[in-house]
Amino acid sequence: MKISGVDIRPGNIIEYEGGIWKVAKIQHTQPGKGGAYMQVEMKNLQDGRKTNVRFRSADTVEKVRLDTQDYQFLYEDGDMLVFMDQNTYEQINLPSDLLGDARPFLQDGMQVKLELWEEKPISVELPQQVEAEIVEADAVVKGQTASSSYKPAVLDNGVRIMVPPHIESGTRIIVDVYEQSYVGKAS
């Protein structure tokens, strides 16, 4: 499906210069002189290269449709991750860097979606939110207002995030995997 260069959005998978690219960030710019354009930061899903490209409204790109399949994460084998197809019980090994910044949030037995292009897995999508435990939380600084102040904390997977002052060590919370931010207390 062809789309205009200014209709590109983060998360889109597009075909560009013979490769498959995932759009990470966009910035619409309208200079005083000349036509508007979209500055697009994207990552190649086959070899991991990153690039910045300007697309004008006259430019068109091919938006790629990916097949998705449900898989379950089984275990880690060196720098490879082993997943199992939920329907056929077939196992597949994928490099751990395919997950990017979301890698620390992958948990044993977690249900994930593999995005496939021409039957080949090119990305792994974790659930948007996961439950994690705070293992270390800084003390609250006196004089800060409770409504807008957040303090640093470390999760059981080693990721540092900002949490509200009332959250203590040992508390289970819900974390947004892709923003790496506090969502709420786990029930």
C-alpha cells in the first residue's frame, strides 16, 4: 500500500531502498521558504542500521503489511532467545538484540507476538505493560511536592525508572515496556 511521505507515523514498517525499515521518530517541518517535509528516523529490520530521511509530500513509500503470530518465550541460550509457536509447538531461535530496549522486560513463559515478513521473523512485540518489583528506591527529598515529584528506583530486571514518592522497595508495580515508565501499583 503506497502512502505519502508526510503520512508516515512512528511504528510504521516501510520499504525503502530495497530494505524493510521501522519508523522510530518523525518530525514535521514547514520551513518559511520551500515545501513542508517529514524528517523520519528509522531502523532497518534486517541488519539493524539506522538512518534519517526527509520525505516531501510528493514522495510516496510502500507501507509493508507484516504477518503476526503468537509465540511463547521459553528460555535464553547464550545471546539467542528461544520461542515456541503456540499452535505447532515448533521452536525458533532469535538474537536477543531483536528486542532492543524492551529486552530486560522479557520474562519466562511470556506471550509475545512475532512479526514476520516473507515468513521470516523481523521483530518481537512484548505486551505493552508488565508487572515488576522495585528492588531499590531512593528516599524522598523533604520539601518536594508530592504531586509532581518522582524519585529514581531500580526494578528487579535492573532497569531504572522514575516512580512516585510513596512507592517503596519491595512494591510490585506495572511498567510501560516501551516508554519504560511507571503506570501504577499492581493489585
